Amino acid sequence: MAAYAMKEIPSSGGFVLVATKEKNIVGAVVVNKTEMQGYIIENVLVYVTVCKKYEKRELREKLVQRALKICNGDIALHLELNNLAKQLYEKICFENKYLEMRCYQSKPAN
């Protein structure tokens, strides 16, 4: 994720946004560029994490808001249906437009 965003591997790049407190990392966001403007969303919010100590201080929301300001173009993210952060993302401006379906071929059929 971060290696793609930072172009450490061949990629379209993106960015890693880090929040610090007293020289310690307390949160981070990873955004990858897709280079698919007009076909699919231009950016994907791949990863957001916040130290438990700062979770209740709205740091996650601030990090995502800052990432939105940095991005050129639209941005998407993927969540599990029962993810508690869903309400936060909807509050910020994200909307559920698609249903993702997967076929796990390595899993035995019932």
C-alpha cells in the first residue's frame, strides 16, 4: 500500500499522510492514485489508522478531511458492511454507490 503510494514499486503513486504528537506517529492515511480518470475513481483511500489514545479526539476525521484536500479528483474507499467507521465516512461526504461482489474460488463450495 504505502510502497505503491510512495512509488517505491512501479506505480501511479499517491501519498501517505501522517499525524504526529510529540514526535510520535499517532495516525496515518494512505491514498493511491489510479490514473483512470473518466473510467474509474482517480484515487483510492487504501488505509486509515489512528492510535487508540486519539480515536475519540476526531483524529480519523481530520486525517481523512486533509487527505480529501490533497487529492486531485474523486476518491473512493472500501469498507466491510459492519465497519463502525461507515457513519464517519458518510458524515464526511462519502456515499455508497456500488455493491462489490467477490467469488472466492479457493473456498470449498457449500
